[in-house]
Amino acid sequence: MSLLDAIKTGGNVSNKDPKFPHAPADWTKEAALKTARQERLELGADHWEAVRALHEYYSKHQEITLSMRELHDALDEKFHGKGGIKYLYQLFPRGPVAQGCRIAGLTAPAGATDKGFGSVV
């Protein structure tokens, strides 16, 4: 944001990435890339699309307790044309909700990670 833009907006400078309008205030693309590297995951355009979908879902459901099943189903529906939840498991092998939320800087809903069930950790 330029100095002129800061003056026009009353000095409110936003660090928000315009490609991720629904991202949490403290989330950055760099932090997501760091998390992905730690999880041995290389992020491509499809990953970012899923991250944006998670951000958007969370922004629309702030007032309610998030349900693992509802989020799972919403992702399955959103990406139905590409293969739904199976497609998302190709992007996030440790679970589209659990791993996707970690990369998106979001807290996964209860039940998203079950350490006793190896496929979603």
C-alpha cells in the first residue's frame, strides 16, 4: 500500500494478500509454504485453491462451532468437478481437513486428527 493509499484509508495499512481475502489476519503465504515444506509438500495452484476454499468456509462459519463432517462435505461438494474429497486427498495426503487447515493457518475442527487412525494425522 502506498503512502497515499494509507492516507486515504486513515492510516489503516493491511498486510492481507488480495489473492487470499478470507485468510486469518495473522496468516501469510510464506507461513503456509514453511508449513508445507515441513510436511514435505510442494504447493501448486490446486493447493492454493483448496486453501482459499478453507479460508472462505471458515470466514462464513465464524459464529458456529465447526463440524468436521460439514466441512468435509462442503469441500467434497466444492471440488466435486475435480473428484471431490478423493482429489483433495491427492493434494493433502495427511487429510484435506487436517493438513489443509494447518497450511491455511486454521484450527481443524474436532475429529479432524485422530492419532489412533494413521491416515489423517
